[in-house]
Amino acid sequence: MKAKITINTLDTIGEIDPRIYGSFIEHLGRAIYGGIYEPSHESADDMGFRKDVLELIKTLNVPVVRYPGGNFVSNYKWEDGTGDRSKRPRRLELAWNSVETNEIGIDEFQEWAKRSDTEIMMAVNLGTRGAVEASNLVEYCNLDTDTYYAEMRRKNGFEKPFGIKLWCLGNEMDGDWQIGHKTAQEYARLACETAKLMKMTDPTIELVACGSSGPLMPTFGEWERTVLRECYEHVDYVSMHSYYGNPENDTSDYLASSMDMEQFIIDTAKICDEIKAEKKSEKDIMLSFDEWNIWFHSNEQDKKIEHWHVAPPLLEDIYNVEDALVVGCLLITLLRHCDRVKIACLAQLVNVIAPIMTETGGRTWVQTIYYPFLHCSVNGRGKALNTVCECGTYNSVKHSNVPYIESITVENGSDITLFAVNRAPDESCELELSGFEGYELVSHTVLTSDEMKRCNSADEPDAVTPVQQEIGGGIYLAPRSWNMLKFTVK
């Protein structure tokens, strides 16, 4: 099989916002307790954060982490996570049928973020609370005034503001599973007034309005229109959420999942532009794809977990090779739309549908999906180039004209990096490159396996790892493989 990839370094899609490589930590399962935080662990630092996990996160170079949810936030009292830990309440956590100890809250998480070399994307509760509580939280986090909530932060031991600049106006409010679920009009009015009050408190913050909970929701489209008609001039982004899976065990169809993501992005951007034209606004609403990942492996297991425990092992999907290829395709799709998608959050970061896994009291290890995310986050910064790939296509059960090769190129200074997935099950692909004159290939990293269901584990952490392909004699993409090819000026 052959394919031709053509680029022109003057033909750019746009500058890649580093926040496209964001992630997510929710008070859910073992993401926090037993994940990032385990004071009894041998690697724990002075605040109880696992240093082995911190190092893996810092290696990923994650620029922003969404917190504290997710479904969790819609019944959360942020004050519970502040001040004297011995006086914090234990509460029923109704979103995930757990017990929340509140050992970790914004007081501790802002310090964890500093130690992880990341920023916080903070969500406010618009399920059971409202505009006043949200603006109070902004004051607590960001203001240096002689006023109640800023002084409350100081009394809790934090003289300087936390400086959180990116905020979510609730979470998935169109979903009937959401605590405080609202109609589009109910949410739109609340989000608008909350946005106004939060920006009165701190005019420097950016705000993300809830989009629909996914492209298959019956509310999708009209929800976004209703919300943006109310909020357009007061918000900066609209959120997008979508998860992908292979419950039918159809690898060829599963590998085409990024085509669904692409259409979702195109459709949402069109709706934003429709309302911009309707309002005769000069402002563009950008997209925050702040929940995306593979999620289906743990569904049956989670049904067996008893309610009302602290940090039960929920949503602990174990990822295989085909999952890594899908994540690679999804990353390529986000980069292809970097002119509009400015923020994206791989959901989530540790233990909960995550690239990083831990044993409570024990080892940590990385999943197959860790690697394409790592490669893109570290090497996929700069300008995304329009990348034309001429290759064969196939049809699957749900998708038509699926290209065998999914690809994007990124220019960073004198370097060009090509990311590519070969979806073909049996054939390697010989690449012909056009527009790469003056550059030489210096490395070719490949992730693949003869067994698409092969996984890493604590006992076999290196069962699936990238390898370096020998350079020379043409460029070939192995069957069903993730590839990173790095070029530099000759």
C-alpha cells in the first residue's frame, strides 16, 4: 500500500494552543485518593502527593487540568475543601454513589497543580448552587482585596491568590443524570448571570459555557443555540464532550471513531458562527473539547461495585493497542482543528479512564494511550500545517470512505513532526512525501503489536511500548500502527 503526504510550510491551519493537551481530575473513583494523593505511600511528599505519579504527569507536560468535575461538581460545596482538614465534613457523593472525605479541595489542589507544572481549569456548581457562590469562589481564588472570601483564604494559610484564569460554568447540564439538570433556557439564563457576576469579580478570567453533553444527545444543536443567544458576549468558549468505544469488537469501525469527532467539531463551530452572525458580533466563540477519551471497558465491572465507599475503583478501563491507535487518531483530529479547538481535556489523568494507573500502596504504570498523548504533547506544539494525504479508503459498518492513513504535521522552529496512524489491518504503507525538501528524517517512533488487544499492567508495564524504527530505504508505516516522524533542516 502507498500513500502520498503533501505539506507547504506556508499553508498553516493555525497556532496550536498548548491547552489542547489538557487533562482532567475529578473527585471520582481513585483519581485523587489513591491516585494523585496517598499520604501513606513510600513516595508521598510533604503534602501526601505521590511523587511517582507527579513525575509521570510532568513528563506528559500537561498545561491545564480541569477540576473538580465532572458530574461531581453539580452538588459540590467548594467551601468543604478549604481550611482545617480535621473539621471538614464527610459527605455522601451522589453523582458517583461514594463517600467524599474532603481531604483534598481547592486549597490542596492548587498546590498539587504547581507541583505538576500545570494550571487549573476550575468548574463551578450550577446544579444546586448559583451565581453568588461561583463569584465567591472567584474571590477566594483570585482576589487580593480586604474582603470576606479573600480574607478567608488568607486565614486558611494562603496569603497570595491562586490566580485561576479558566473557569467552567457547570457541567453537562442538559443530561438528565446531572444533579440539578436544567432545560436549555434555565441553564442559559443562569450561566449568563453567573458569567456576568464572575467577570465583575475578576475581569481577567475566561469562561466556558456548557454545550450539550454529546453529539448524540437530542438536545445537541438547539441547546448550543439557546445558550449562546443568552451568553454570547459574556463567555469565551463552548464545551464539547464525547467518549468512544468498541463494545461490538469491530476494530475497523472503531478505528474510524475520529470521523465522528471531526463532524462534531465542524457542526459545533457552525452553530457558534450562526449565532455570531445572528448577533452581528465581532467575537468568535472558540471550542473547549474538555472531555474526550475511550470509555467502555469498565462498564460492566462498575455495576458490581457497592455504594457509599471512599474512592471505590470506578471507571478503571484497561487500554489495549487498538485504543492507543484511536487516541492517536483523535489527537490528530484535534490538531487538524486547532484554529477552533483551543482547549481539550483527556478525561481523565490518573486511574479513572486514564493513561496513568496506580496500585494503592504500590506501583504505578502507564497504559498504551499514554504514548500517543505524550508524543503529541511534547512534540506537537507550534503551527499545525494543512496536511494532504492521498491514500486508499475503506467502508465499515458505521463509516464510509475511511482513509487508511490519518495524519497531521506540526512545525516548531526548524523542526517538523509528522503524526500518522495506519488503519490497515494487514498492509504496511510506503509514504511518499512532498514539501519536505530541505528536511531530513531524524527519528521514526512506532507503537504497534501483532495483538491488538494487548495491554500493559503493573506486572507487565512494558508489554506495549514504542520502538524506534530504523531510518533509511524508504518510510513505511506498519499495519495498524501509531507513528511519530521527526524531521529537521538539513
